[in-house]
Amino acid sequence: MTGSRRPSGSCRDRIAKLLLERVVPFCRQACRGEVQAGAHDVSRTRNPCGLQCGLTRPRTVPMTDRSARFWNRIAERYARQPVADEASYRRKLDITRQYLRVDTDVFEFGCGTGSTALAHAPHVHQIEAIDVSPKMIAIARDKAAAAGIENVRFICAGIADFTPGNRPDVVLGLSILHLLPDRDDAIAKVYGLLKPGGRFVTSTACLADMPIHYRLLGVVLPLGALLGVLPTVRVFSEQELADSLVASGFDIEHRWRPARDKAAFIVARKPE
């Protein structure tokens, strides 16, 4: 019986403290990809959801609130951090805007503190953006209100249980697919949500292709997830991600990766 128990008491506290102090600062960027802090953010209407809102994952696999607790815990620090690779981030914004028009409806899942949604807001009709972290969403709403942006709606929810009000022309899944229990389920849902001819834009930390110290996170992160101090992270390659997109019916239109230790940026199109 004792062998099946989790670490407890001071032992567990010491392990958690070590992970928080030594591992979390290193893996934040790997977990979310390029940090996307910045100006703007929307929706002045409070969403009366609590930690339970949208916190389920694809199929029948329940998602505990551990992931939300992690992002809640670092939300304020995350929002203050500068973009890790400004040039790459700007290039991704520019590429994405090639698919945006004034009448475009956009849906983003895993929006974090909303910086990317708000950066695109002036170029589209409207955006619905979701995240499982209530604190991330609260920061996003505050930023939107401060910037006076009114065509973005931030909602506390997860991709598995949320359907946007309007069928989107473009879906953004940035630094999120590797944080989900089943990327194929998420990709299939995106495919079903998109209008024919719509685009799925994703930037994903493909840890299996990265240098060895990133791949070692595949060993460390499960321990952190067990203790509730790190999110669940899936390790896969860029080619595996591209294969998943094609298997769901997408055509790959654009594929770019600035370096091995950077996220893979892919634009996939749903055929008409």
C-alpha cells in the first residue's frame, strides 16, 4: 500500500520547492513556446466561471485543475515577461495576417494573457479566445479594457468543451498542442470547427526535435505534473505534428522553424 502513495509531507514540499525554483524558470518557455507578453487585451464583461469552467480534456479523459493552478500561479509573472524571440514572433504575426481580413472571424484556444489575440484584433471582424486559467483570462480582459479593444471576447474554457459562437475562418493554437493530453483530438475538433477553406495556425514546442536538455524535460515534467507544480507536457516531433494535421484532412500551406530549440510554426488549410 505504501508503495502506491505520492510523496508526502516535507519530502513532497522539498521536491516541489526544487522544481519551482530550478526547473519551472527553465521550462516555462518550452511549455508555452515563445513568451507572448505585450500590450492590448479585451472583454469587459466578467465571466462568472470558476476553476471548474472548461476544465475537461478530449473524449472521456478528465482534466484536473492542476494545469489551471499552474498557469494561475505564474500568470502575473508570465504577463510581465518580454517576448523571448521578438523577430520570430513578429514574423509569425506577419505570416498570420496574410490570412486575416476585416470580415474574418477568429477563434484562439490556449490564449494565455491574450497578447496575440489583441495584436490581431485591429485586422479582423472579431475574435473569441479561450484559456483554462481564470487568472490568465482576467489579465487578458484587463489589458483589452485598458486598450479599448472591443472585438475580442475572452472566455475561461478548454478546447474540448467549447464551441465558438461563429464558425471561424481562422483558428489559432499557439504554444498549446503539446500541453494537451491528445493533440489529435484537438486537431480534429479544429478541423470540424473551421469553415471550408479556413486556416489553422499553430506554433508548437516539438520537444522531440530539440537539443538534449529540452528532451530531458520529458523525464522531469511528469514528476512536476504528479506533484501539481508543472503542467502536463507531451513530447513529439515536428514531423509527427505535421502528420497529425494531414491525417485529420488538412493541407500544409506554410511550415517554418527558426532553429531546433524554437517552436515549429505551421499554417494548415481545410480544403473547400
